[in-house]
Amino acid sequence: MTTFRISYLKKAAFTVCLFLYTPIFSQSSDFQLQYQKIIEGDLLVDKAALTDPEYYYLTNFSNTLRLYLNEDISYELYESGFENSLEIIKNSDLSSPLKDYFLSEVRLQGALFYLKSKKEIESAWQLRQAYKLAKKNVTLFPGFIPSYKTLGLMQVVLGSVPEKYQWLLSLAGMKTSINEGLGNLSVVIKSNSYLKQETSYLKAIIEAYILGQNFSLQFSNLTMNTQNDLDRLIQMSIYSKKSKTKEALKIFEKDEEAKFNLIYYMAAEGYMQQGNYDKAIKFYTKYLKLHKGYSNHKDSYYKLYLAASFKSHHEQARQYIDSAKMIDIESTAADKYASKMIESDVHLNQAIMKMRLATDGGFYERADSLGNLVTCKSVRDTMEFTYRKARLQHKQNNYLIAKRAYHQTLSFDQSNSWYFQPNAALQLGYIYESENKTDSALLYFNKSKSFRHHEYKNSIDSKAEAAINRIKGR
């Protein structure tokens, strides 16, 4: 199963973890109360008044949030709790479809754990079992809405696995289709279920982090409780991906205290994009102090180095970069990019980096002004600046100018290992797809996958594959 390249699923783990946040069907008001406490950040489950299957489901759910959002639970403790929860629910007297739904959710959570702990075979096994249970529930109990969420999610994620590995999924009994998965998610969204609102938000996260599509979600039609930390995290994630950092920061600034540490990291990212380096330093530092694991630690120190450099605090910048070099664990794409920048000893072109950050955050006037200050001192600078201009125009829907700049980016020598050219090809694919030029879209989606050894290869390849599958109706 290592050949299965389950690493393509790692980019989806955060998305899946958030997708597990949906109210669970249960007749127990105590269950609902305990669940509400968990999503508000109180991750300790009170066993009183809960049945055993409810308690052990909630415990495993709570542990999964701890594992991914705060990383304050050991792998040994999680695995022991997962196995215990699975056994208790399997041997309970819960009736279908609720029992199989609980089991499919717990197994999906277990798959995430094994993926994070680099046990690919165990992860694939749990994923297969979760898929079979969800598929069974949808088939036998078509009126039971929650299972459409679980099945749809897995179909979308697995559908982004490259075509040459799809036969392994079929062999494992997991027939996947991105379009079918999106359809199953839409069943929940179009229903009168209380899952509707949350599924709408989470479908937007899937579109951003897995499919790379434009967002169809209308925020004005949905309201969520911004005092709830998981809701805040979801909203900030979506706004950040939509390059609406100003809106994400408004959510954070209503209450700058958070029970999920990832919120501090996202806030720091937003302030970096805004150019508020003092606040960026404050919240990267807070994230590093509170977060027990290593996810985004290398990137946080690298960003602290950037912020200090922008402020001309050179000694402090040197200390931050030294701290970044000491961290060997690179568990996120951001960490890997930071590592590559540090190891390559690329000269920091401050104007280009500031332009990139402003563009990513949706501060387009700032980005345009910074672009006027750019002086290119190397081939890399020239290529990146061309690419950054394309991204800035693309995000403002100036497609003609963006396409010209993307094509210009691709005209450079392609023997490098930078991600600018593969992502330029991916973005050209999206533009041509939006123009209904499917042959050109497929050409550039496939071209984006042809580049080797760049820091975002897994992410770009799987987004391209998802787009190809979507166009071909798979």
C-alpha cells in the first residue's frame, strides 16, 4: 500500500478533520450537550448520562481534534483510545444505521491518525473499512442523511489520487468519483437536515484545499457562531483561501483568545499578509509557545525571520533563522517550503516576498504598489516576479493579462525545482476550464503534473488530477 501513494491524502487531513465537525444524529440531549462542549473547545468528555457508545465516540472525536489542532495527545494514547472506542461501539446494542455511522466515523478518524503517524498500510485499511460502512449505510438506509456526508467526503478525497493508482482503489473495493462525492455532499446541503449549514462550509473547504475550484458559497446566506472556536477556525480557513484575509482577521479580533492553537497561526499569517509585522511576531510566538507538536513550527520561525528582516531587526532575524534550522520535522507544505528556502540560501528579495504575501491575503493595492519597487537580481527573481504578477492579475479576474504572464512564466528554462512553473500551468488549466476550453485545460493540468521535485508537488499534482477527473466526469 506504500505504492498506493497515500501521501496524496496528507493535504486533505486537515480538511477531513474539520469535516468531522458535524452534529451527530442521536436522541440523547446529553450527547448533544457534550458534543457542543467539545466543538467549543472543552475537549474533556463527561461520561455521566452518556451511553458507552456515545461516550467512546465522543472521546475518539475529541482526541482527533486534539491530535490535529493542538497536537497535545501522544500517538500511543490516541491509538489505545481508538482501539477501545472501536471495540465498545462494535459490541454495543446500537441499531443500524447509527451504529455503522459511528463505526465509519471512528474508522475514518483512525485512518487520519495512522496517516499522521506514517503507518500507511493501517491507514489504508481503516479508510477501506470506513468507506464500506458508509457505502452500506447509504445503500440500505437512503433516508439517513449523515452517511452521505461521510461517503461523499471519502469519494472526493480518494478521487484526487492520480489515475495510475486508481486501479488499487478499485481492487480495494473503493470505487471513487469526485462528481459523485460532491453530489452526495449536496444531498446534505439540499436537505432540511441540521447538517446543511456546516456541510456547506465544509464543502467550500474541500473546494479550496483539494479541488482548487472557485467558491460558490454565499456567506451572506449562512451564519455561524463566531464565539465557537471550531466555527471560527473554519471561517478563517475559508476566508484565507478566498484571499479575504481582512475578513478572517475581523473574526479573530472579536476575541483574540483561542482554545485551538491553529487559530493563532492563521492570525499570524493574516497579519504578515497585511504588513502588520508586530502582530505577526506576537501570534507566531504565541503559537510556538502553546502548540505541543511540530506542525508549522519551521514555517513559523521562517516567517518570524521574514518579519524581523522587514523591520531591519537583523540580529533578531538571525536568531529566528537559526531556530528554524534546528527543527528537522517538516509535517506541512509550509514547513517544506520554509526548509527549501533556508537550505537553498536564496537571497531574500523583500519586495517580491511582500508582494506575494499581500497578494495571497487579498491586499491587491498594496501588492501592486510593492510590485513597483521590485528589482530582480537573479533569474529566479525574474521568474518569480513574472509569476507573482500573474497571480495578482488572476485573483482580480484580469484573465487575459494573467494568462499572458503565466505563459511567460512557462517560457523560462524548466530545469529548475521551483514551483512557479507547475502552478502557473495549473492556474492556466483553471482559467481555460472556466472559459470552457476543455482541451486546453486538460493540456495544462497534465503539464502541471510533468514537473518534478518541487516543494508543492503532492498538492499541485492532486489538484490537477482532481480537475482532470472532474472534467472527464469521474
